[in-house]
Amino acid sequence: MKTVDVFAGCGGLSLGFQNAGFEIVAAFDNWIPAIEVYQDNFKHSILNKDLSKKEFYEIIASFNPEMIIGGPPCQDFSSAGKRNENLGRANLTRSFANIISFVRPKWFVMENVSRIKISTTLPKIIDSFKKSKYGLTSIVINASYCGVPQARKRYFLIGELNGKDNSLKDFLNKNLAKKPMSIFDYLGNDLGVECYYRHPRSYNRRAIFSIHEPSPTIRGVNRPVPKTYKKHKGDAADVNDNLRSLTTIERSYIQTFPKSFKFRGSKSNLEQMIGNAVPVKLAEYVASCLAEYMSDSHFCFHKQSPAIQLKLFEHI
């Protein structure tokens, strides 16, 4: 299925869908550092376009995508951001909805932070999708149940043109793992540590974690252990000379980028793009569930009589 990735970043969503068998024909982003990393890792093109401008929608449509995927910037919704929908980033989520309404692919997949569920933006874009005749499935998924060693909760909204609401929910739920994945489950002893420091948003929260549990959400902030840090009651170990934060590349592993994935650029840019990325295995999980649904729907369709098939075609 020909797929276009918009707001692609360095390519977590693209790689996950590609791994699940979808054909990514093009990607779009407007941040040069991420575009350069994307170019180093994919054979198809990524175009530097500001997708807040409707003049570029025709270029997306020119690829004739059957599916559009994307994770529009989430800082205005995120608990790590300002939580202010008037700062402009929320407009890019509306741009995603406008792109879908303009191109009208058979399918779309939108990823965002779970807090978008309580935003004023989400009902508006859902209304836009419904007016464009999309059946919608929405779900919040904890990545640690999808092969990702990270307790990262993300919201997915999946649309099928002329489809039924919630048609994918059973597929997305039934394939979840029975227990969350720890860093040790995924990487073994590759990190060379038993515990590590992850800078908290507030010192009222724990900051020292064990590799025998899922990592907390990888964010764009990565700092060394402050000399003044005092142990929190929830910390997995004492503060000592061997305690360290994860390196930039180690954090990309927690985001389930393969070790063969090439990163280049400044440390601050890399931390930001890795923190913003959709975990590859989470994207692959959603894509695989979607492929399974499509396969089952195709099988059921071909079991119908020619008369029923004709009615289905007329409905589509």
C-alpha cells in the first residue's frame, strides 16, 4: 500500500510501517536536522515543506497515497510542554486533518500524546474527519506492551474512508503483550549498567531506574546526574559514582531504532529528534494490526457472493 509520512521527523513511524510491509513512497518534514538523518536511512525522498501551508497539499496528492501517516508536533498538548493550544503547534494537528480532507486517502494514521484526548483541538479534527466520511478508531496504547522497553503512552487515531467506527479496536487490543517489556528484556546487558539516571520534570519524582523495568518516556531532555541530587524514595538504587544517564544513542535503542540506524548532528538536535520520534516497534505494532485487519477484511470480502460484492462496491 502506497504510504506517505507527513511530519516524519527522523523516521520512527516510517520505519515501523516499512517493517510491517507498507510501501513508503515519500515523506515530508520542515526541520533540516531530522531531514538529514531521514535521508541517510531511507531510499525514498523526504521533502522539506512547511505543511501549515495549503499550497503544498497538491504535492502530497501527486504521490497518489492510499495511506497517509503522521505524528504532527505535540508540544502544545504534552505534559512536558506548555499545555497551551494557542502557541501554534496545535495548528499543525489541524493541518494534518486538512491534508486528509484534501487528499482523501483510503486510510490515515495519526499519532500524538495521550493528553490530546482532553484538548479542544481533537473534537474539531474528529468532526472534520467525519465530514470527510471516515470511519474512526481511536486508542491510547502503552508502548511497553508492543515490544518497546518504555512506558510511553501514545494516542492513535486511524481512519478508513467509508469505513465503520471502532473497526480496528479489537485488532489493536488482542495483540498486546501480557506484560510490559523491560530494558533487560529488549537489550539484555548491552547498556553495561543495572540502573541509570533519567532527569525528572520535578524533583518530587523519582529519577533512578532499573533496566529490569520499562524505561519512562524518552523525552528531548537528557542531563547528567546533578551533584546536588538527593535520592528519592522511589529510586531503584542509591546515588553513587557509577550512576549515569543514558547516552544519546542508547536512548535511540530505547526508542527501538535498530543499531544500524544512522544518526548525525549536534547532541541537542539528536536528543530532540529521538525524544520526539514514534518508537519504531510501536509503529510496527500498529501497522501490523492494520495489515491484519485489511487481510481479514479482504478474505471476508472474497467469501461473499457476487451479488453481495456488487453491493459492497456500490457502498464504497
